[in-house]
Amino acid sequence: MADTPFTAQTYYRAGFERLSLATRLLAAHEYGAAHYFAGIAVESMRRAHALRRGEPISSNHSVLFWAKQAGLLHTGRRPAGDQLAGMLNEVEARWRANHRYLPEATLVRYLYEAGLDRSIKGNRLKYSAGRLLELAAAIVAAGDARWK
């Protein structure tokens, strides 16, 4: 079996594809899957930039840590960098790669216990999937701008 070539460009394109998939899943009311793939879109963009800079790919550390390593965040205090850091911190709070193994009810409990979306009436997973998709779209757009 041939090895799949994971290049910076491969991850870059995957970020957009996963974002599109998450959008379609949200529209289809598949909230758990939309939540997961929105996170994968962020992770793909982070990996694309890390590989492009020659950084090793690792799932260790936080999304924010690897965004810094990948050069997605400005150094110093800049409003745009601060806003992106805030978005990445929220993604970090909402999404973990191992959430793909959680039943949706357990994911909702995780979100609640993490202090997220407690004031939401109704379907918390629907809200969180929409919010994570919103964050992923902004982060992928920032990664795209940085790529170019």
C-alpha cells in the first residue's frame, strides 16, 4: 500500500474541504458531525502552516500553541492577533480530536461542564456546532490570507 503524501498543500486544501463539509452537515441538522469537521478544518489549516514552516506535526499541546508555532499569530500585542487568539482559545475549549468517539449526549455534557453554552435554551449541540463553524470559517480565512 502506498503512503499518502501529507504536504502543507494537502492540509491547506483539506481545511477548505472540511469547512465546506461542516457547513453542509450543519444545514442537514447533523450537529455532532458538523461540530467535529469544523474542528478538523481548523486543525488542517494549523497543520498546513506548521508543515510549510518546517515544524513537525504533533497533536500535543493546544490549538493556540500550534497556531503560534505555525506562524498564524502575530507576536506582540496586535488587535487582529488578539482576536484570532481569542477565537483559537474558544475552539480549544469547544473541540478536541477525541470528541469523534463521543456520543452526542456526552459531547453536550462536556460542553456544559466546560462552562460553554449554559444559557442556551434548546439544542446546545446545534448552537455549539454553529458557533464552532463560525470560528472555523474565520480561522480558515485568516490562514488563507496568511498563506497568500
